[in-house]
Amino acid sequence: MTTYKPALGFILVTLFLDIFGIGLIIPILPKLIEQLEGGDVSAASHTFGWLGALYALMQFLFSPILGSLSDRFGRRPVILGSLFGSGLDYLLLAFAPTLSWFYVGRVVAGITGANISAASAYIADVSPPEKRAANFGMIGAAFGLGFIAGPALGGLLGGRDLRLPFLVAAAMTLINWLYGLLVLPESLAPENRRAFSWGRANPVGSFTSLRRHPLVLGLAVSFFLLSVGQYSTHSIWVLYTGYRYGWTAGQVGISLAIVGLTVAIVQGGLARWLVPAMGEPKALIVGLCINFLALIGYGAVTQGWMLYSIVALASLGAIGAPATQALITGGAEANEQGAVQGALASLGSVAGFIAPLLSTSLFGYFISDRAPILLPGAPFFMGALLILAALLVAIATLLRHPPSRRPKNL
């Protein structure tokens, strides 16, 4: 099997647009909600939290469904259908007259945004085993670039009109959908398809696709622990840097852009030769070790400028993500890649739902008078412990179930 490069490029652009669209509305959505709430900042904050939770819930519910549908009908219709739905959702939000429409929009966005499972399965289909880690690394690069460009452009456009970023996101998504409709080939061979099953497609039943393979299950547990640890960092970053270092919104934005850029460089460039050179198991272990040390550093440093040196170190830990996905896809059969990727996406959604609740509660407690000591870095230390647990699970799994080098139904 050889990688079909134009198709791979389209999938990476699609994943970029998923994150770009989210990033595009980050700077303006709270302000828009505040307008619709009549200027009540407290009510707007509450609404914004519920909209985020609703989005994560839809991702959790629908990632395995879309993944399983892609195993039955192919990746192309699921990816194109999700893209079209995303474009219509952005149009809906651009003209939404009341908050009720925003709740509808977040439901649609969560469902269509779950197409990452089908897109990841597409990459697994078209990538030979020796290229999988490198190609999965490109997912991180696409996400990193989307995270850099989205908030920057969203803030610029939102300064002119709070609705304008939604229109731009709609136009870009629908143009990509039209291009895919014309040129995207199907990646899943008919002989590798399997019947759709609600037992595999429901969020709990989808985990059976992980349970059948001990290597995949163990690495999925490690992936989940890592995700909770990392999302805890993401969700507390603005509060933490503002409280401890007095950073302005501009300084926070610059730091996030640098994080996105360094991750994109590592996962999109360095990972393509680092992971093959080290081997996937070793790259996974090294990546987790680096992430563990980085989170301890984030919570411990006393000056804001010191964070930038840690960001450089933490970016090298990004080699662990493509190595993990390559090991997991290599441990599953060709006709269940969609279900496996859907289950992983569901785990990521659960992590994205849990992590903010844990980190913000911990942060609030350890800067309050109730805490035995003042420890604003507590969420980062909690994240480091979770990543340490992920490291131990990964080591135990790889020792008990060494990955096979035999390709699966390729």
C-alpha cells in the first residue's frame, strides 16, 4: 500500500479546519454571548460553560458512531457529510438571533466535529505501517497550526463584527467540502468493511473494540490519563498565568501561539524522523517522560519568562502522541480502525469534559484562604501525576504485550 498524498493533504486540511474553526470563535464567542445576555457578564460566563460542556458531550456520544459508520460505509461519506454539516452550523451561528440557536449550534458542532475518528481512520487506511507515526504526527501539526491561526484571525475579524468569524469559517469549510466532493477517493476497501453495530457504536460499547486487543486497551488507558493531564493544563493556563505572573490577554495569546507553533514543528516535522529513528515504543516513553517533567516545571517556576524555556522542552514531548496512535492502529485490524479511532476520540472527549472541572476546582481551592498552603501550581502537579500514571501503564503494557511488526490486513 502506498500513501495517496493528495487525499492525505485533504484530510489534514479538514482536521486543520476543525481546530481553526474552534480557535476562530474563541476570542469572540464570550462577547457575543454577553451581548445576547443583555450585557450580564456573570450569566454569559455560566452560559459559555454549558455550551462547552454540551459540545464535549456530543463529541463523546457521536465519535464512536461516526467511526463505526465509516467502517460500514467508508470514510468518504462520513467525512464529507460532517464537513457539510459544519459549514451549515457556522452559517447558523452567524445569523442566530437568540441563545437557543447557539445551543442547537453547539450540538451540531459537537456531532460534526466528531469526524476526527473517520479522518484518523482514513490516515490509517492510506499509510503503510512504517509511515503511520509520521502521518499521525501531521495531525498534531494540523491542530497546532489551526490553534495558531484561528484565535489570531478570530480576534482580528471580531474587532470589526462579532459575527464575521462565523461567516469566514463557513466559507472555508464549505469550499473544502466542495473540493473533497470532487477529488477525495474512498480509502476503505470493500473487503475490509463490516456491518454497523449499535453495540460497537454506543460510547460504552465502542470500547469493546479496544478490549479485544490487550496492547490497544492498555495504550488507550495511557492515552486517556495523558489527555486528562494535558487538558488540565490547557483549561487553567489563562487563569494561572494571569494570577501568578500578571500576564495580560495579549501575553497569554502570544504564549498560546508559541505553544501551537512548537507542537506543529515537532509533530509535523521532527516526529517524522525522530519516531522511526527511536522506534514507536521508545518514542512513546520518552514523550511521556518529557511531558511529566514539563508539567512539574510549569507549576514550579516563579517568573513568567521561565515558562517559555519549558514550552520548548514540552514541545519535544509531542512525539509521544503520534507514536501512541501508530502503536494502537498497528494493534487493530483494518476493518475496525474507524471504531478504534472513534473510541479514542470518545476517551478524549471524556478527558476534555473532566479536566477543566478538576483543574479549575483545584486552582480555586489552593489560592483560597481554605487551603493549607498557597499553591497555584497545584493543577500542573496533578497533571504531572496523571502523566506519571500514563507512563507506568504504557511501560507495563508494552512489556506484557510487545507490538507486532506484522501488518494488519494491509
